Amino acid sequence: MAEYGMIKAETRGKVGLITFDRPSALNALCDQLTTELGDALKAFDSDPGVGAIVITGSEKAFAAGADIKEMKDRTYPAVHFEDFIGTKWETVLTVKKPVIAAVAGFALGGGCELAMMCDIILAAENAKFGQPEIKLGIIPGAGGTQRLIRAVGKSKAMDLILTGRMMDAAEAERCNLVTRVVPVESLVEEALKMGEAMASFSLPSVVMAKEAVNAAYEMTLREGVRFERRLFHSLFATEDQKEGMAAFAEKRKPAFRNA
Ligand code: CO8
């Protein structure tokens, strides 16, 4: 695994674990950190030994947003022509394997948006989510206005985006932003367990299940069901479908080969 300066990337069993390591700035997402995150995600996605990926920060902060000090002097023409927050910030959306955000502490602005780009958010009891951009004279720029409303509905999204307030883990669980809340000290272990469970199944089915669920964001119900049906049918062309069903009939554990 490559060495990075602002993140750590390691494999734990069949799970790729990426840990933000920029404590001096509460893991603010500067250019270097974002580049390293993208590189590590691509490396894990193409590693046949990895079946799922966990992204986490420290106990104090998942990520306190885009780096304000790096952004503050940028001009309109510069951000426009560079396409600031362009595709590089969204590499996580191109990953085929499941990506779990394990969030403790602050997940603010771009940090909250990054967590929402992941497939699942698992929160520690001390997690705090928010889109405080309004306090800086800007608005969310990495999908916050679009993904938050889909996750929590209009009133809550407007409340968070227009007041810039933070919501705690209990509120985030009540409004379905996160799948569940766990103690801070077991956050990473629980996320790895979740990833390991996913990685134990046939990769083609895991990848297609993720793709089908994500398609629901962008399709009508009729198109989405049609898309799901096509993927479902295609899995009957895999060896793992034969193995999974034979193993059930023979009352044994399946030995998936990702084929
Ligand atoms: N950028 C740069 N530095 C930061 C950031 C940040 N977002 N957040 C914290 N830091 C730095 C602080 O400046 C401080 O550095 P120093 O010690 O050198 O002064 C250090 O981290 C510790 O921070 P605090 O002393 O402020 O710690 P506190 O515990 O008192 O407060 C808070 C924690 C409440 C999280 C506070 O730091 C804060 O409000 N941070 C800013 C949060 C914010 O506004 N985030 C949104 C940024 S804008 C954005 O994300 C736009 C999205 C664009 C898309 C991104 C795509 C992924």
C-alpha cells in the first residue's frame, strides 16, 4: 500500500480502511488530502483482495469541511474555470465496491457532503453533522443541497442549510441520515465488521446491489425496477449464483469466487 501524508490507508481482513490524519486542522479537506483520498479509493477499488471500504477520521473530527484557509482568497473566475469541487472531490462516487463512512466528531460542510456520497453512514455517539457554509457567505458545493434533502426531507434540510446549526448523532439517526449509532470506541470496529460481512459475499452481486440502490436516486420507479431486473437477470450468468444456490440446497456455506 502506498504511503500518504494526510491519510492512512491499510487493509484489515478484506476491508480497505482509510483514516484521515490531519489533526491540526480537524481533517479539513484540503487539496492534498482530497487527492490522497481519491488515490487510495481507486487503489482499493481495483484491489481484488478488498471487498468493501471504510472511510473514517479521528474521535474529534471526521472532517470539518473543505479547507477554508485554502479557499478564502479564490476568485470567481478561478473557481469557475478550475471547476473547483469538480470530479476530483467526487472520486468516491465512482467506486464500485461499498463505501462506509464511519463518523465520529464533526462532519461539517464538505465533510458531511463526503459522508453523504458514501453508501452508508455509521455514526459514533459524539458525531455532529452540519452544513455551516451559510455562515461563511457561501452554500454547500459538493451536493449538500441535493443529497441532504433526499436523506432527511425538506424541512430538516432547509433547517440545517439555512441556519448552519449542527445536529447530533441521535437526531441524525431519527431523520435517517445514518444507519445506526454506536459508542465512539467501537466505531471503527463496527464499520469494519459491516464491511467484512459485505466482503464475504459474491463481489458481482454486492456491486450490482449497490448500483441498483444508488440508481433509485436518479430514476423513476418504473425505470428503476426495470434496471434492477436487468441486473438481477445478469447475475444468473455468474458462477457465484450457481454456487450460492447449490450451497443453500446442500446445507453448506457457499464458497464465492467473485466469478
Ligand atoms: N478549514 C480549515 N481549517 C479548519 C477548518 C476548516 N474547515 N475547521 C477547523 N480548522 C482548523 C482551525 O482553524 C484550527 O486551526 P488553528 O489551531 O491553526 O487555529 C484547528 O482546525 C482547530 O479548530 P478550532 O480551534 O476551531 O476547534 P474547535 O473545537 O474550537 O471548533 C469547529 C471546531 C466548530 C468544527 C470549528 O473548527 C469550525 O467551525 N470549523 C469550520 C467548519 C466549517 O465551516 N466547515 C465548512 C467549510 S466550507 C465547505 O466545506 C464547503 C464545501 C465545499 C465542498 C467540499 C467537497 C468535499
